[in-house]
Amino acid sequence: MWAFASGWVHAQSTAGNESITSEQIWVDRWQQNITNTFNFQAQAIDQWFIDAPTQSSQAGASGKIRLGWEPRSRNFGEFDTRFKIKFSLPSLTNKVDLLLSDDDDGTLDNSVKASREIDNRQQSTTLALRFYSPRFDNVSYRVGFGRRDQVFARATYRDLYNIDNKTNLLYDTQLHYYNRDHLGAEIGASVLFEHDGQKLDKLSHRWHYSDKRNEFKWHIEAQRYFRLDLQSTLVYTFYIQGLTEPNNHTEQVYLSAKLRSNPLRKWLFFEVEPFILWLDKEDFEPSYGLALRFEAFYGKDHMYQF
């Protein structure tokens, strides 16, 4: 049983194509060049924190780049670019990662751009240091810049409870402070049930509280994952999000079926996702769309969790 449903998709679909049987082509060289470039940068940063610089370092980088075209009714020119980079810096006292991302919130990482944009508080480049508590493995901290160029600090507690050999409960809570948005808190939980090696269900519920706006934002998400073969997974998603102010109301409803596959390389994924989106700002008129994406991972550990 895998702790994260996204990890389940990656793990189930990366087996069986580990090696390249023919001479490397340009896409392999491109991925290797990106890996080498970011590893070199991670090692250069890591050298700042050791007494005697060396020629070798355990520091490294991993991340992903995602490009997509997500046309929908009323907006056919919707293009989406996403990225995440993690620099592991072992020379610091505790395990520390330097994180660079286009988003400071991973909860909507896999949704279409039109769905994420209704909450522009999350849409900004984030640069942060993440380090783990030396006493509690489940506690981590972040300090950095994000959410419209604000300075922030965040503490997170995350844990996994095994209900039985097929059912897991993943839960977390966060407390953060932004210099303009002030205090905020989040709490969320996901129940994952693996029927067999081919099918997994995930049900998530999450609450966000904003002290500045004195409001709660909530969302509920239900997903079913089908493993079609060693390289392909089908994901059905139902997502609903709302706010409590000025009254308790729904902001969006999202329904999709996504085919995710990596038939060519273990690190290169292709996605086709037909979807229907209902937005409050569009008077809940249904908007029909089709997302086409490719996602490339790099680094020695492309199964990383941000």
C-alpha cells in the first residue's frame, strides 16, 4: 500500500521500461543535461556550508517540468506551465532542502489551470528552505518567499496511520504566517483504500483558515485510480470547493477522467484529461474541456514528494 495516491500512479506506471535499448536521442540528452545542471548547482550551494570544500558532494537536485494545453469552452487558449525543483543540502546540520516552485500549495497540483486560478492566493513563485525537526520525524518547517512576494514561515505535521493492510489514513496540519496575509492554518485528511494491485480509492477533505479574511476555505475530493498496465493509469476525479464568507457557498465543481502514461521513458509522462468545470464566477454554466500535457522528471529521485 502506497502512502500517496500520486506515488501509486508513478510506481505502478514506471516499472518495465528502466533502460534505453537504442542510442540516446535528443530527449534523453535533454533530461540528462537538466539533471547535471541542477545537481551541479545543488553541490555548489552545499559547498557553502562545509569547512573544507571538496570535489564530491552528496548534494543533488530533483524536480519536474509540466507543459500543457487545456482548451475549454469559452477559453480555447489556456496553456499551463508548471515546475518544481528540490535541492538536497546534506552539509547543513539537519536535513535541509531548498525548494523552488510555481505554487506554494501542492493540494491543487494536478488540477487544470482554470480550476487553480480561482484562488490566486496560491499562484505565485515560491522559494523556501525546508528543514525537519531533529526530534520529531513527522514535523517540518519552511521559511522563504511566496504568495505574491511575501515573507512566510510554516510548520507542518504529517503522519500516516495504517488502519489495516488495505486502508491508510494520511493526515496533516499546518500553521503559517505571511507578512501581509498574517496568520493561517490548514488541516486535512485522506483515506486511501487499495482494492487490489489494480485499483485504489482516495477520499480527501481539507480546511484552510485565513485570519486576515476571517474565512474558511474547504474542499472535498474523491478519486479512483485504475492501473491499466505497467505504464498506464486511469484516474477519475470529483472535486468541489467552497468558502464560508460572506456566506457558505460553493466556488467550483470539477469532474474529470485522466489517462496518464509513460510508454517511452520512465521519467516522461503523457496525460489526456477530458473534464467538465462549473465555476461560481461563470454562474455555474458547464465548461467542457480537454487537457493535453507532458511531464518530465529529472534527478536521481523523480518520485520525490514536495
